[in-house]
Amino acid sequence: MSAVGSIPGVEQAIALGLTEAEYELVVASLDGRAPNEVELAMFSLLWSEHCSYKHSKKLLRTLPSSGGRLVLGPGENAGAVDVGGGLAVAFKVESHNHPSAVEPFQGAATGVGGILRDIFAVGARPIAVLDSLRFGELDSERSRYLLEHAVAGIGHYGNSIGVPTVGGEVYFEAPYEHNCLINAMCVGLIETERLIRSAASGPGNLLVLFGASTGRDGIGGASVLASAELGEGDEAKRPSVQIGDPFAEKKLMLCSLDLLERGLLVALQDLGAAGLTSAAAEMASKGAVGVDIDVARVPLREEGMEPFEIMVSESQERMLCVIEPEALEAVLGVCEHWETAASVIGEVTASGLVRVLDSDTLVGEMPVAALVDDCPLYDLDPRAPLEPIYGAPQRVLDSSGEEDPGETLLALLRSPNIADRLPLFEQYDPVVQSRTVRRPGQSDAAVLALPARGQERPGIAVAIDGNGRRVAADPYRGTIEAVLECAANLACAGAEPLGLTNCLNFGNPEKPHIAWQLSESVRGLADACRAIGVPVVGGNVSLYNEGAEGPIYPTPVIGLVGELPDVRRAGALGFCSEGDRIALVGPFAPEIAGSELARLGGRELPGSLGELDIPRVLAAQRVVREGVRSGSLSSAHDIAEGGLAVALAECCLAGGLGAEIALDDTVKPLRALFGEGGGGFVVSGGEGALRALGGGGVSVRIVGSVSGERLTIWSGDARIELSLERMREAHGALRALFD
Amino acid sequence: MKARVLVRPKAGILDPQGAAVERALPALGFEGVRDVRVGRLIELEVADPARLEEMCERLLANPLIEDYEVLLEGAGG
Amino acid sequence: MKARVLVRPKAGILDPQGAAVERALPALGFEGVRDVRVGRLIELEVADPARLEEMCERLLANPLIEDYEVLLEGAGG
Amino acid sequence: MKFGVISFPGSCDDSDALSACRRVGEAVQLWHADHDLAGVDAVVVPGGFSYGDYLRAGAIARFAPIMNEVIEFARAGGYVMGICNGFQVCCEAGLLPGALLTNVSRRFVFRQVRVRVLGEPTAFTGTLERGAELSIPVKHTTGRYFAPRATLARLHAAGQVVLSYAPGENPNGSLDDIAGVVNEAGNVFGLMPHPEHAVDELTGSTDGLSLFASLAAAAAA
Ligand SMILES: Nc1ncnc2c1ncn2[C@@H]1O[C@H](COP(=O)(O)OP(=O)(O)O)[C@@H](O)[C@H]1O
Ligand SMILES: [Mg+2]
């Protein structure tokens, strides 16, 4: 072709992250012609791990991604499930790990901005955000800095745009010290038949870019950054930090939804990683068409930007849509109403090519298929590690915990992985939009009301979960545990899972032991999804989360959306009425190995986790869910980090009531009190209601009653007796970080 | 000694505040205003001005996205 | 003409940002810093500097809680 | 009786305020660029981040075309309730005394707080007992009420402080625990707590409803 501009060589290709072999493939796909600057920039981004999923795509194909109530599956900007009444819920979780490691406030903020755009890109109105965070231990100044700024960034974006942040999770573990994880999930609501796809169609139709103007933001940012281990090179990547503008995004969101309402759009796509390059190529590929883009028509924020810079810029708060020429005037009118700039930057063609023009000069011409489909997909070379990958956590508890169980419980309540998250989530607005029936801290899952249907008050529950340490111990079972725990959270709210999204945060997949963690984890994810009978509607993969110090814990973050028939009966986790009986429900087989107590004691991770009896776990979840839905249970809480004693303490603190508990001494006290392992619930209610949960293979042990202002637990000869006050003081440990 | 630190978004870095102010001014009848950038002003009393640079680098500014400038009392602007 | 507007919290009004900076500095090994106040810096290109005063009064500062000062390019500080 | 709820670019709680108003009367949305108030009997300036809260919360919104109408309406005795960002806008517009500063914590805070109704009944608290305690959420970064001491003395003396945070509940460092004030004429009310988020048991509390009900009653009278 006549493309002008210097012709870079293979060295530049490698510098941009391509391998030599990949570069040869690029040349081949251009019929032997070496790509020019524009083309190489576009190929290198679209063929990066971040955009091409070249090391994970084959695994992702093994996930169940159809059936159930799925109405929009993986492949679109977000997936969606039917929630009845003609409505669908679209949701997705996405990572913004590397940008956040560089600049935590803006990285986290733009992470939220990005996932919001994925949701309204399918036409759904965002109704909730959740966040999943991982940092190093809090004795590290850097971890405290990252925590403070990432939380502020998430709040800044979500609060300002008027979407409630209703839930999340955070863990502090040494392996995240140099690679923090910032994952954000967004949930949107839409009338099912209004869901819009991103496939461009109709040669002659126009490409309209709307939203913020284009600057040098993120050039060589997310895409490249997220495809290479963070190292010395970071400084160079820094000048291109993306700044989030939630005010611009709010107008962009309302504008996009308005355009859809009026039926003015043929297709809609957000600009995320690799900006215009990815958006245009994806839209063309999905629609099996071509596109012409004129970079001279892209509104710029900065002087003298090169065509390739315009094509790969990751400036935030931009969308691309395809419209029919007749609709142009109306579209521009709507954009003007929302004070959102819009310009025609090109059109759909039948050429099957992405052609980049700079006014009349052709500066790039590539087959869509080459850009999007020809990127080689790699097979992993999984091999189980021979030695442990991770060192023992640093020891912070000198006693084994036996001597004084009360002190041990306080130490656990104080642990950053268990302590009250209030100081974090009180920086988030959970109530805007007036749908939030259960806020953070009220139930194990957030509950949102859907529009009333006559007398019916249906709703959805959402939760996000993923304990990396347990996945590190046992990638397959740890991932199953994570999915089941997320489902347990929904059960406690009275909800049944409808769909799952996930973000796979792992190290370098080119290393056999990381490949093993990844494939084992995905195998567990697939099996767990089949077990609970939900499709994977979408997600994200973040690889190369490692540096000289080693890899992060393998961290599949699981997001579940479920339904409740009646939000008036949504579950609560706190004990709420004096005299209620308390039962331990489910096949709970606690082990100290791999528990939070073991972590505090500085114990090595175990080589594997105990196997869960999945059918019995699901049976327990069913009876708890039914008990909550029927109103026969006063409270329900699943047993997780810190074991039964911590779960009981949390129920007491949430409800402001004490409890008297006597555990039979079949298992060693320490294990019974602090051991972990999925499948267990603490529920309260009338004696009859609790007994009624039993049978059908579900074990129900009544262990005590709600009473007074202290928690008393007898376990064999071990005894814990603590006032609510002392427990609350310990549980409030994170407060100090934010004073 | 009294010092002033002026912190502003780096050239090229998006400045949503500046843009918002620039859009607002004409509506108030203030025409002909361009290139509005909104940053931070930090005024402080320092014993040892020599260390101001370092303070800016480490705390007062975010060198990733902000430029700064130190004005010392009487040293003019 | 290039102008700078310095906006600072009025004397006597509690300034949590300033207090936080003052608390943080010693921890970073910066001793002997006092009276830290954090305000706003607005830089702009104006056709008619005569109107800056009015811009500050009406928009850029809130006279009830903030003092401001206008620095004109080259006019020194 | 008809409420008008303003929507600025960046308003977040405007639709929440609309539905809260509709529980006690009619309500219409008023667009920031409009030049008339569509004959409403009371105006609600809602919460959110008008114009991104850039420069200073409320500083830019205060100059939106619709605000000229609101100012005129208020000067003529019309009822105006400014919630959170709306309170900031009303202060910036000179409809209410004082200003709102960054929270002492320097952070955004969401919290269900207890606030007390003070002073003589006003158009906004008419249906409430003096000293009544309401559970209403706050959510803001810039909610620390400030006014010069002399002004505060005048406000207290004239009974213009109509809402205060219950002892120990002050979430932002507001002087004298002030959560809400009315202007001298008593027809403009600004408060940081969000009564529109306390109108339904399902989502927390119904304690905020009485403020809308009082206003509806006063405006209908
Ligand atoms: N872990 C995963 N599980 C299921 N689907 C996934 C996963 N990771 C990515 N996907 C799907 O692959 C597609 C491309 O993902 P991505 O590039 O993150 O989309 P976008 O660029 O819109 O954020 C999306 O449809 C996404 O849902
Ligand atoms: Mg997308």
C-alpha cells in the first residue's frame, strides 16, 4: 500500500512487546510487507496479552458460558442474565492492577470508569459497583499508601458519578506487596430487548467518536504495561498516567443511554485498553466488515499528535458508535444536550480492512482478521511445582493460640484480613439510586431492589470473593471454595445464583508452575460453575503479576449475581433477637492448615486443602436460602476467615447482641473454634425453625442462644468469654489507618 | 522562612477542573480566558528551605502527574 | 496575559489538609516546618487582566472562607 | 402541591429526590439550562457533584441559568430546600449564610447519623416535634458547616439552626454540630444529610419523609 511514514524494524516490534516470531506473522499477514509505525503500534497492542488473551483464551473456552438465564455471553463488553419482568442484569469484573501500582488513586478511579463503560456499552444503566483489592502486609508503608489512595480513587469515581458501591473485599498478604490487585465489578440493569451489541454493520454507516478529547494518556499504558512484569522500566511508562474525569463519564453515560433509548445506534463500544485501535478493530471483526478511520477528524487535547498516538491513545471517557447517516443530526443533537462532544471519524466499509487515514493520506491498512484473529494463541506448559512457590507468612502471633482462646479470637478480629472494613467502605456511597436494601456490613451479599411487579418486590444480590492464599495452597479446590463461598454469601441474603463473572489474576503464564496454577484454577472454576448451575457471563484476565520477588498468590476473583423473590425478606448477618437459638449448619470440616490463624502463626501453606462434599454444601446453601426467604431465620452468616469463633463474633457485633455457645468436643477445640473450610453457616432463629432445616442430608447442630452483651463459647475445656466492647475494639483495628 | 509551593497538573496531563472553569467563565460574562489550569497552593514556614525540593518530590506534589515550583518569601515570583 | 491566582483558606479557619501535611512531614524526616496551609492555584491566560479581581470575587474564590492574591506574569510575586 | 427538582450536569441524587417528593406531592424535574420554574410551589436543589464539584463544591452550579430563577423565587418567599450539594449551591448563591468546607477527616464519609430538630417549627420541620431525632444518612466530602462566630450567634438567636447532629454524631467537624440551617425569612433550607435516602424502611429508614411532608404542607397552605 501507499502508507507513508518510517518503517520500523523487528527491534521496535520487540520493544513494543511482540516476539520475533509474532513479528514475522504480522509481516506475513500483510502479504510480506513490513508494517509501518501506525500498523506496528496497532498490531503490538492488539496482539498483547491484555487484548488478545493469547495465553488464556484456550482455557477460557473450557468454561461453561451458556444455558441457565444467560441472555448475553462472553465476547461482548459485558455478559447479562435474565432477571424476569423483561429485565436483564449485565455485569463484569475487570482488573486495573498495573496502572494502580503506578498511580493508585488514578489507577483505581479509571479502573472503575473502565468497567462502568463496559456496562453501559451494552446499553445497561450501571446500578452497582463492587471492588476487590489485594495489598501487601500493612506494616509496609507502600501498602498503606496504595490502600489509602486506591480506596479514595474508587470512591471518587463511583461517588461522583452516582453509582452506589455496594460491596467488595480486601486482603493483605506479602505476595501482593509489589503487585497490588485492583479489580472492580459493575452491575447494570436493562430491558432485555434493548441490549445492544458491538458488531459494526452496514457499509456506508458512520463511525462517531463521542466523549472526551484525545490526548497522550496511557500511550504505552495499560495494554503494554499489563503485558510485561513491572520492573525497572516503570519510570519510562509513567508520564502517560490516565486521569479519570467522572463528571465527563457521567455525561457520557447519560448520553449513551439516551442515544439507545431513541434507537439511534447500530452498535456501541467503549474505548478501553488500546483505545480506538481496539474499539474499531473489535467492532469490525464482530460485524465481519471493514472500517475507515480518519485520525485528522479526532478531536485532540494536545498539539502535534502522531497518527499512531491517536490510534492507541487510552484517554478515558470516550465511546465509539456506528450510526446510519440519516441519524447523524439527531445523534449530534443528543450529544449536545449532554454537553458531550461528538465527531464523525470514519465509516463502515465492505473491505474487511481497517484503513487509517490522515485526511487524504492513507497511513495504515490492515486486514481486520489479521489484527483480531491471527494473533497466535499459545498452549500453556503446566507443571506442578516441586517445592513450595511461596514462603511462610511472617509470624505475628507467638502463642499457638491454645493458651488463651479469647486472646486468639481478639488477635483474629484485629487481623487486617478479618477486621471491620467499615473504615474503607464508609468512603463509598452505597445508597444513591435508592435500590440498596442491604448495604456493606448488613448481610454477606449486597441486595438491590428491582422495580416492583405489582405486590411483588423482586431483587438481586451481588457478591465478590476470592481468597488467594487458599488458591495458592490448592488451585483447584481453592477456586471451587471461592465460588462456593460466593454462592454461600448469596444464600445468606436469600438469593440463588444466576450468573458468574471472574477476573483471573495470576503471575507469568510462560512459567510452568504459574501455568499449572492457572489451568488448575480454571478447571476448578468450570467444575464449580457446573455444580452451582450458572454460566460464566464474562470476565477478565490479568497475567504477569509478578516481579523479582516472585508471583502473587493465584487470585481468581469471583463475582456472582443472584435473584431474590422478595427483598422484604432479604437476609441479615447480625443476631437480632434475644433468646433466638443459634445453629451451625452444613458439612463444616474445619482445618487449621491454610487458615487465618495459621497465617498469624507464620505457618507454611499446606500442599492441598480438604475436599468439599459439594452436594452437601449445596444442600446446606439451599436450606439456608429457603430459611431466609421464608422469614423463619433471623440471621444467616457463612463461616470463612477465622472460622466459627470469628463468624459468631461477627454475628454478635453486627447485631449488637451477645451469645452463649457450647460446642461438643468431637474435634480439638482450636480446630473447632478457628479452623477453616467451606460449607458452614451460623444461623439464628426459633428452635423449631432451626430444627426444620435439618434432614435431607443437611447437618444442623444447635449450639447455643442469643443473649446478653458478651460472647461466651465453650469448646471442650476451652472457654472464650468476651464483651461486645472488647471485640468491637479489636475489630475496629483498620480505623487507625484512616485517622 | 516563609515559602510557597505551587503545584500544577503537568503539561499534557488532563485537568478536568481547569476545563470546567474555562467552560464556566464565558457564561459569567468573562470572555477571552484560555489555558486554565487548576492546581494546589501550599504555604509553609520552613527552617531549612534547602529541603523544599525534596519535600515536594516526596509529599507535597505527585511528580508523576504534577509539576511544582517553589517561591521563597521576597524572592519574587 | 498569563496570570496566577493564589487562593488560601482565611486565617483562623481550620485547614485539615494543611494540618495533615504538617503531621506527615516529620515522619518523612522533615523537621522544623510550621503553619502549613493548603489552598488552590489557578493559572490562566487572560485577555483583560483588569477583570481578574472580579473573577476571583465571583467564581475563583469564596471571600467568606478564602483570601486570594493575583500574580501577573513578570509582575513578580 | 408541586415540587421542582433541579438537575445539573453531575447531579446524582436528583431522581432519588424526585421519587421522595412524589411520596408527598407532585414533582417535576427542572433542567439546569431552563429559564423558568414551571410553576412549582417548592424547589429542591439535590445532592451530587454538580459540575464535578470542580473548583469548589457548588461554585459553578450556582451560575446555571435555572439558578437565577431559583434566586428570584426565593427572594419572593418561594420555598427552596438544598440537600448536600444543593446546600453548597445555596450557600454559594448567597441564599443561605455560611459555607461548607472539607470534612475534618479530609475524606468522603457515608454514615447513617442521628440528627436533631431544633428551634421553632419551620416550613421544613412543621410536622416534627422540637428535639425529635431522625436517622438519616450523610454522604459527602465537603460538609463541614462554617460561618463566622458573629453570624453563628445570630443564627442560633434567630432559631435558624434547625438541624444538628446528635451528640457524638458530627461526621465532618461542622461548627456547633450544625447539620441544617434556614435563611432569615425561613423559606430556604439547606442540610447536609440526605432525607431523600430515608423515605422507605426497605432501604434504611423513613425518618426523612417528614421533612418533605412538612414542606408539602407549608407550600400547599
Ligand atoms: N476470565 C474470563 N472469563 C470469562 N470471560 C472472559 C474472561 N476474561 C475475558 N473474558 C471475555 O473476553 C472478552 C474480552 O475481554 P476484555 O478485553 O476485557 O473486554 P473489554 O476490552 O471490553 O474490557 C470479554 O467479553 C470478556 O468478558
Ligand atoms: Mg469494552
